[in-house]
Amino acid sequence: MVAVPKQVAGNSMLGNSSIWGDVKCNSYLLFHGETALRNGLRAFLYFLGLAYCFIGLSAITARFFRSMENIVKHSRTVVEVDPHTNTEIIKQEKVWNYATADITLLAFGTSFPQISLATIDAIRNIGSLYAGGLGPGTLLGSAAFDLFPIHAVCVVVPKAGELKKISDIGVWLVELFWSFWAYAWLYIILEVWTPKVVTIWEALLTVLMYGLLLIHAYAQDKRWPYISLPLTRGERPEDWVPAEVASVSCEDDVYGGYTEILAVEEDKNEEIVDILSFHSEKREHSIYRKVPAAEDSVESSNRPFQKEINLEDLHVLQLWKKQFMDALTLESQSRKLNNAHLRVARILWQSLLAPWRLLFAFVPPYQIAHGWIAFICSLLFISGIAYIVTELTDIISCVTGINAYVIAFTALAAGTSWPDLVASKIAAERQLTADSAIANITCSNSVNIYVGIGIPWLINTAYNFITYGEPLRIENAEGLGFTLMVFFSTSVGCISVLVVRRLILGAELGGPRFWAWVTSVFFMLLWLIFVVLSSLRVSGVI
């Protein structure tokens, strides 16, 4: 018996099929009574739910970052023999180098919401000859959000007159090349090589190109002969952040990502957490951080701790217990805010976050296994939220009549790209150079295509090839190709401005406040051009 594939299992690039749409409109998310409500009210409630999911993504991303920091700062003991004195030299060597950490942990982690959403969309459409449009639409929109609004934020983040430039131009050029090639390659697949069709070999090559990016960036960072560009590396600190900056305030900084959403004036003497890495001033000693002893946590679980304890001596269950205690504590640091309105806003914000904090307290402490268990569990929670987001998007598209693809590359792209914004903003604020802030943008765009689109397409093409012997069809390849062309054109304008800033001002980020804001506004205009033109194309206006 010959298996007959489903024609359209879910939402296509152009929207939902009528039969499938009726099913989704008549479905409910939480209770039966939803379908009896007016579509306008349903859409409002679903949009609120979508926004709350995005807050949850920011919350779990904050815990994910802390686990990533523990992974990146991990070092190993290396014993070398001095050839002259024949004596052993013991030194600490980082397991992760800068370029690899940026492309893997940072870029992959911040892009994981989009990757999860695209993978879930592919699994829902498995068995269909047509690829789902929700994932690719979100990933392309996320790429535009990364390149334009996040650059717009990062360029004004440094203090007035402060210049932050890319120290390793060679690595950035490699990352930039692979970022541009990712979108050129996608256009070749859709419009040139096998128009409107994706084969299993094209999907496999797309995924393998992520490995080529890793190898090329590592080779450039290590200055391998014949492979790397002959460019000298600029002055770069040994540690990613100064030792006086890379200190920790309190365990509540696990939720430091929340304060990036609600901007308030904090005490200037408050210690801060770097988004990427912690380092001790003396590498030969164990890493120490301020954690609460039993007597220290009586007054407030959110105040800076007064006693320093080696984390290796603190029991895991105590750390986990404290996560739940902190999750149930709503007082925060509002006492430090002089403005009563800000204190009320902070308390309301903490109350809104309480359910997410309690849920994510189940993530094991990041001190276990150098942060790897917390890292993996955080990604699982992100996948769960991404699944809810896909369901909400389907219903919103149905009850409002808005094309699912438009929702994908606008609202979904902006919401799922919030971790990228937080990561790049904090890196631009607290690092001495612009390398990681900008690398997170360019590398995330590469990850979006090579992994975010490559893996879902590989799942669908492999299933179709094995089951039906058919390739995967892209229903709206022309619209997707048009979006790629618009993105490519506007991205050239964005990169050109960064190059001009480097030549004139000497740095990509910061500088005179007037020119920083002019650059920021220009980047936002590019994003609006991308969104408007892509939306008009999908709607059939152009």
C-alpha cells in the first residue's frame, strides 16, 4: 500500500487552510467557554497570554544566562614543563575561548526560543508535503529584529562620549560573512537550485554549515595559517570584564533579566552581574561568590550578603531551597528606590513575575556540574513556553484574520528575540569592547538559518523522503524570497553605517550622544522598512 501524504497539516506560509482554521477557531486554550466569547475579546486575551509568555521567556533566560556564565568561566589545570629549567609549571586554562563561546553558548542559547518554535512547528506539520510557515517567518523576523533594533539599542547604551569598538575585526568579519551567506544560501535553495522545494541534501547542508562557521571562527581566533585573515587582534583584556565589575550582588540576580524589562534607578554602589562570565582575580584559587548563610538570610533574602562562603561547601539542597524561598519573596530591592511610584511599580512587577519565578525554581542550581544541568533544564522550559506560543499564535491568527506569517515576523520575532536584546545590551554596557555585543547579533542570525531553519527542514524532508519519496515544498517561496531580498538590502545599509562609524568615530558603539541617537533612529527606520515591505508582500499588496 502506498502512503498518501497530507497536503496541509497546519498553517502554511500564507496562513491557515479553511478547514484547519475552523478547527482552531472552535478550539479553546484553557476552558470550553472561550469559544462563546466574541472574537475581539478572545484576541485581546490571547495577546495578553502571548505577552505573558514572552515575559516568561525573559525570566527563564535570566536563569539560563547564569548557568551559561558558570559554564564559560570553567577552567582546567594544565601542567607544562619548562624546557630550560625542566620544572613543572601549573596554570589555569579556560575550557572555552571567546569566539567559540559567543557562537555556541551565547548565540545558540539566545536563539533557542526561535529554534524551539520552528522545531515544534515542523513536528506539528510532519507528514505534510508543505513546510510550516510559522518557524521560518519567526526566524527571519528575528534576524531583522536582531540586526536593527538590537543594534539601535546597543549603540546608545555606552555612556556619552564612551567608545566601544570591536577588538578582533578578523573574527567579526568571519561571523559577518557566514551571516550574510546564510541568507544568500537560503535564497539559492528557494529560488535558484530547486525552486519552491527543499531536498534532504539541502537541509543537511544547511545544518552542516553551522559546523563550518564554528571551525572557521575558531581558526580565525587562533590565527591558523592559510585559513585565517591576516588581521591583527586589537587590545583585548585577559578577562571579558574587569574584576571589579564581575562581582555578584545576590542570588536574586538570577532574575537580573527582569530589571532589564523594567528600567529603574538603582543604587550606584550596587554590585552588578556580567551576562557572560565571572572570573576571580587570582586564578589559582577557587571561585568564591557571596551567598547567604542561615543567619544572613533572616532579614531579607534580597539584600546583599555579608558572608562569603565557598560554593563547593554549600549543600545542593540548601541552594535549591533558597531558590524557592526567593521565588516566594516579593519585597525585592524597592527600599532602595526613592520614588514611591517606582517602588509600587517594582512590587507590581515582582508580583506579576511570581508564578514564573516559582515555576523556574525547579531548575537545578547552576552551581551543579559547572552549570550544565541548569543549562539543559532551562532550554527544556524554553521549549515548553515556545509550544504554548505556537498554539496561541494559531488561535490569534484565526480569530483576528491576521496572516500567521505577519504575526510570526513581527510579534513573535520581537518577543522571542528579547533574550538577544538583553544579552547584547548588557554586554554593550559592561564589557570593555563591542565584540560580544555585536557577535551575539551576527552569530544569532547565522544560528537562526543554519540551525533554526535547517533542523526543522531536515526533520520534515527526512520524513517525506523515507515515507513518500517526495521533497518538502515551500508554499510561499516567492514571499519568503522577497523577504530575504529586503532583509539583505537593508542589512547592507546597517553594516555600512557600522563601518562608517568605525572609520570616522573609531568605534561601532557609543560616541557623541547626538550621533549615537542618529544611528539608532536610522537602524529603527531600516527595521520599519523591512516589516512594512514584507507585510505588504504577504498581504498581496505588492
